Amino acid sequence: MASLSHPFHTSTTFYLPLHTKTKTHSRSLTIKASKSTNPPLPGRKLRAAVIGGGPAGSSTAEALAAGGVETFLFERSPPSTAKPCGGAIPLCMLSEFDIPSHLIDRHVTQMRIFSPSNLSVDFGKTLRPNEFIAMLRREVLDSFLRSRAESRGANLVSALVTNLEVPTSPAAPYVVHYTADNSRRSLAVDVVIGADGANSRVAKSIDAGSYACAIAFQERIKLPDEKMEYYENLAEMYVGSDVSPDFYAWVFPKCDHVAVGTGTVCAKQDIKLFQRGIRDRVKPKINGGKVIKVEAHPIPEHPRPVRVRGRVALVGDAAGYVTKCAGEGIYFAAKSGRMCGEAIVKASEGGERMINEDDLKREYLRAWDAKYISTFRVMDLLQRVFYDSNATREALVELCGDEYVQRMTFESYLYKRLADGDRWKDAKMVWNTVGSLIRCRIVGR
């Protein structure tokens, strides 16, 4: 793509009084001299619009602003709202993203998984004394990340983005049209990052293609104190065709309530039926509880066909970064946002130069795929194998009882790295997996 060779127009069509001066902040990245052929931006900085203020958008905005890019973070929802989400994050995210401990509702040290026949397996026996799964509320985390991005220099814009105007010539800016305070406004930018979820308007604007989406449904239930004690440091997962035909249901503890939910991609029209299924499975444990909030939201099932086009990049749910089988998305959203922001800072030499599509693909997309695309493929395979029928779900729960399986699972989940296994134990694990599948299919028939 041809690089931009001239600064923005200065008419009010493109510039609106969202701020009066450019903030300056110390950069968190060391910008190395490069041989970039992209034109410099004399008298101004690279200007970026981040659409969506969840973990993906906030992490992108923070990295951009801290790296010297003039950044605008658009978020339409008030701080108290968030999509339905179990709210579990891996241990490594706490340190990697400097998440303060006071945001954590529960330190989960016990996981219990229930098979279709209600066989239960404790899935936390191999956790070390300093290891736990952090449970938090998305509205708390999202608000914190947005505030931190703003403190690093991002301009937070409370507005609904209605349209992204894609330029017809390579040298022209992108124009973000939005509504704020009941008035229509516009902003011209060099770069756009779509972090606006599964139904991304940014993705539609660049013809990024479609993908299959699951529907997640969750109820927050406030329990009597004596029943809340049961879930003090315990999270539960349930599998079975009664709670989901292709996923799992969950009961995750929060500060003063539990999140009870489920999801499906192949039978979205029956999501309330599956929600009744999980409520029936946990009925004795939640009797006397009061539903304080009901939430539903689409969740992507795989990465979009196009994640970068022109000077537009997609991150988080908008890019399709949610793993199958586990349904994990918070860490990958924040990580993709940070990687994208740092990539733009690097390619633009701290906001001093224009960037192009090749820069985004090289510095962001290829780096992301090299690091994580195999993880998504493995999780897709596991979902195909273990969520195929109630018989295979029984096999899954049986395997979860193996302490080696548990240790390898937690090593990979908590630290987002390939666990150092024992090749003989790995071979035994594969053999046990095959054996469990064979036995459970026979039992199923």
C-alpha cells in the first residue's frame, strides 16, 4: 500500500475540539532507529483511534499512548456494564499487566468438573501454594484498564461510533463518525484499531469477513452467606448435553455472588433451555439465591479471515481471539491489544512516522500468529474430540482426574507457555486418552 505523504486536512470536517493540546508522557518502549521508508510526520504525532474500551482496546490504547502516539479511545458503555464473562484470568496476567490485588474477588484454588452423569473430579490437586485462578468482575477490570490508559495519555471519548469512513485514496485519513452528548461528530485519524467485540463495526467497515459465534448467557446470583461459603475458593464446571451441546457451563464465585452461565454455537436458539439445565444441576447449592443480573453476548469461535486491512487492525473478540474448549478470551484480548499497540509504536518510530498495511502485518499479525495460532488450533481440536457427545464428555472428566494431566493443564493455562512435560508420561497420557474415549464410547452406546 502506498504510504501517506501529506498531513491531514485542517478543516473542521476532520478535526474536532476533543482536546486542546497533545499530552507528553515517557515512553515505555525503546524505539530503535530503523530504515523505514515511511514519511515522517513533521509537527505532529501519528494519530490513532481505538474503538472499544474492553481489555483489548484499553491495552492497545495504553501501549500507543505510552509509546508516543496520539491516541483516542472510544467507549460507548458506562463503567457499570460488561459482557457476560466467567471472569477467570491466568496467574501470569496479574504480573504481566500489573493487575492490582484489590481487583480480585476470589482466589480460586479448587476446581471441580462434573460429567454428564454427575461424576465429579477435583481439578486443583496439583496447584502449588502460591498458585490460584483469579476471579474478578469484568466491569471492575475494564474500568481499571480504561483509567490506566487515560493516565498514560490516551484521550477517553465516551461515545457511540456509528461509522468508519474508509479512504478511497492511500494518502487520505480514516474518519471516525460517532455520537456523543446527543450530537454527531467526526475525527480523522491515521490508524484505526477495532476492539469493538464480536459484532465489530470496524470489521464490517473493512470487509474483514464473518465467523461463527457462540452465545454466552449468564445469571449473577446472590446467595445466602452460608451457601456462599461453599464457593469461597471453589469454581465449578459442568459438561453434558443438558447444559450445552458443544461447550460447558460454569459456576464461578465473585465478591458477593456467583456467576452461573453457559454457552453454545450450534443451538443458540435454545440457550435459555441450557441455562435452565445448569440451574437444575446446581439447584441444591443455589436455593434461596436471588438473580441480580442477567447477561447475554456473542462470543467468536475462531479468528476472522481478515484481521488487518490498510491501516486498520482488529484485536480481541473483533479479531476472533477466543479459544475453543476453554472459552478463554480476557488474556488474549489484552495481549493482542498490547502487541498491536507496541507494533504500531515500533513501526512509526514512536509516532514520528506514518505506517502502512505491511507494517501492521509484519509487526503485529505475524508476531501474534507465530506466538499463539497453534494454541487456538489445539483447543479447536480438543473441543471437536471431547464435546462431541456425552460419552466423550465422560472421557474428558475421567482424564481430568489424572494428576499429570492437571499439572500440564495448569502450567499451560496459568503461565501461557508450553509446559515442560515428561515424554514417557506424555505417551501414557495419550494412551490413557485413547483408552478413555474407547471405554466411554462403549459405555455411551
